[in-house]
Amino acid sequence: MKLPESVLKYQHEIWQAIGETFVMVGISIAAAVLIGLPLGTLLYLFRRGQRYQNQTLSFVLGSVVNIVRSFPFLLLVVFMIPFTRIVVGTSIGTLAATVPLSVIAIAYYARLVEQALLDVPREWLKLLLPWGHQRCNLW
């Protein structure tokens, strides 16, 4: 099967766009894991009934995550143009697109981590005590 001439004509640009897509996705995934994982763990730990229960921090962090998650992506991109210019120096391009993409990814991953930790039964955590884990090591 032969590729259409238009594809062959723009082959270099297509490969460049694919590379830029990998850069945007890679940066946003790295930001989601590096920032979203601790944020999600904090959301879990600050909930009512957890070890570090703090209703104020739980409300503030949960509200920020919920607000970011509820924004449609294109509105968030427009809303974050000033912040993107401060962080990256421009509001267009591959790196500029990673800023709002990373913010969305962080919020979604944080909520995913929190829900995953909530799904772990408390009985399983209590089973770790006979294996030498101290209660202060468990959340």
C-alpha cells in the first residue's frame, strides 16, 4: 500500500508533531506522578477519620482539585495564559501547552490516588502490625 502524496510531502512535519506530542504527554505524566501522588496522599491523610485529620486542609485541597477538574480544558488553557507566560515565557508552543495539561493531569491523578487509598480495607493495614510494622508507620 502506497502512502498518499500529501502524507509523503509533510512527512517531516508529521514526525515532528508526533515528537512534540510525546514531549507534552511525557512532561504532563511526570508532573502528575511527581506532584499528584503526594497531593493525593495528602488528600487521603487529611480526610475525616484518617490519621492526620485536618478538616481545613482537606477542604482547601479538595476544593482546588475539584475546581481544576471541573474546568473544560480549553477554558483552562485560556484562563492560564498569564500563568503560562510567567512559567514558560510564552503562551504558544509545545512547552506552553504542557502547563495546563500538567495542571489537569495533576488534579486527576491526585483524585485517583486518593480514591485508590480509600479502597484499601483498614483490616489489611491492621494485618501489617504482626509483621513488625509500627502503628506510626501506617496511615
